Amino acid sequence: MTERSETTQRLSFAILLRHGRFWSGIILSVFVVGHVANLGLGLVSLAFMETARSYLMAFWRSVPGTTILVVSALIHTLLGLYSLSTRRSFPASKTDIVQLLLGLVTPPLLLTHALTMRLTGEIVPGFDESYGTILSVYWVVAPIYAFQQLLAVVAVWGHASIGLYSWLVLKPAWPRVRHFVLPLFFLIPLISLLGFISSGNEVIEKLANDTSWRNHINSMLSNTESAAAILKVANERVIFVYTVFVLVAALSWLWRAALKRSREVKVHYDTGETIIDRSGLSILEISLRNGVPHAHICNGRGRCGTCRVDILLGTENLSASSELERRTLDAVKADRASRLACQARLQKGAVTITRLLPAYVDPSAAQHPSTWTESRQDGALPAAPLTSPEGAIR
């Protein structure tokens, strides 16, 4: 197989991974938005929340909707674990670390909830899966499940919000829509929480004052006791399998990192610094791991183009440039000789680079590349790239 065909295959696989994670994440986000919006309607009444459910959640409860949701969840989870296993270094950004941790805790929380609801409906004849029954469990019978559900909502919403923000902030339209979009990231889950509390209080009041409704709820809950053992075993198996997958991904990452650690490489920077690290890392990863200031608005995802560099020496020691990298460089109107530091992996030897943008760049450098001139002084960055023009540490 030729080097060109191998590069093409890697490109196709990279595009497939990126699109798979993105669109499966979008589908899951649409489902979560509908779910939390439905909970928010509890501020009106329990009855209104239940009525709206038939519209907001009808598609997801159908066979096609459930299939799409389950497949999307599996794709997003498996691709996320694959991404973890193939990482070359631990995330340097605190935001990336938070998103990674939220992404790891989300699947078991959602899977156990979905599995419990699905199996209960199949095992218990005539099971009433209305909000009244579920909220009775959360608020009266087993409040621990309420905390689990709230944790799931926070984890899913936080993970999705960080991902959407990281994508939207690079778009030229972001400065015009951010004042509308950003508040929604906080208002929607807040309204959902308030609706959950309001409807929970209504459920507690109805259980205390409505005898017929209380008897109905008690009957439903009594019927579910027979399924408790089956649900417990099923949930334990799901968590066990997921934990095995996470451990395999983590061990794969550690093993690959250990293999590369024995081979040293060097990066010579435009400021005269020389950093020694292990082979296989990107230039950006080497910079961030060693405290060298380097622009990276998209945190190394190859989307923003702000980490681009000129290669002065050692081009042959870098990984080949992919079409994905070229697309981003073309989008920011970069020179054809430039490379994205987040995509150019140093595989052996040494490389000498010039960073083309100062470390304090903001998202406008990706939104409107022409507004940022390539800050150089005789071919080098300003002497103090850690600070912004105002002197603030970035």
C-alpha cells in the first residue's frame, strides 16, 4: 500500500470519527434539550408537564426514535472512548479536562436510567411510567434516585454545552449571537431544576391529600418490587461492561505513551528555547506540556488555525499534512508552507519553528483571520508572548 493511499485512508477515518462524534452528539443534545424543557414545564403544573410530554418526547418513545437515540448514544460513547485511547497526552486545558470527566460519567448514569425505565415497562404489567409515578419515587420512595438523575442532567448538559460552545465560538456569527446563546446554557438547566422541584412538591401534596391517586401510585410501586432484583443485576452488568471499556481505553493510552517515551525529540522555538520531549506528540502538545506559550483557541482540535507555525528546519521529521489540516489552513488563508502545530506530530529528531500568532489571541483570530496580522519581529514572536497587550496573564 502506498504512502498516499494510507494517508487517504487515515483522512477518511478521521473525517468519519469527527462527523460521527459531532452528529451523534447533536442528536443526544436535541433529546436532552427536549427532556429538560419538559421538566421545566413543571413550573406550570404536573398535568401540563405530562401533556407536553406526549409532544416533546413522542418521537423518542417510538421505535425509530428509540433506535436513533440508542445508536447515537453507543456511537458517541464508543468514539469518545476510542478518542481517549488514542490521545497522545493528557488534556492541558481545564475546560477539556472537565468535559472529559463529564463525558466519562454520563454514559453509566444515562444507561442505567434508560435501562431501568425500559425493563420496568416490559416486566411490570400495566406499569404507569407517567411523571407522577417517577416523581413519587424520586421525592418520596427513594430520593437517592433523584440525586442520580440530577447528576445525570448536570453531567450531560455540561458536557454538551462545552462541546457546542467550543464549536460555535469559532464561527464568524458568534459575536452576534453569543448574548442570546450563552444565557441559554445556564437558564435552561436552571428552569428544569425549578420545574423538577415545583412538580415534586405537587406530587408530595397529592400523595398526602388525594387518596385515589395515592392508592394508584402505591399499587404501581408495589408491582415494581418484583422487578427490583432483575433491574439491579442488569444495571450492575451495564456498569461493569462500561468500566471494562474505560479501563481498556485508559490502559491503551498509557501503553502507547510508555512506548513513545523512550524516543526523545527536540523543538527549537523562535525565542531561542529548546524543549526535549517524547516522540509522537504534536508540536502544540509539546509546547503546552512544557509551559511554552502557544496559541490554541480550539484546544488542539484542528479547527481554529491559531496554532499555525512555519517550519524552518526538520520538516521531514513531522507527520504528513492531512487534507483536514489543509482545509483549516486554507480557511484562515495561511501560507501553504505553514503547519498546524496541533496536527504536526514530531516523530523523530528535531524541528525548528516560528509561531505565527501570539499566545494571547482570542476567538476573533479564527472568526476573522484577516483582523490578526502575523505578529513577528524579524521572523519571531514578540518577546513576552505570555501576556496580552494589556499585560494580563492568559
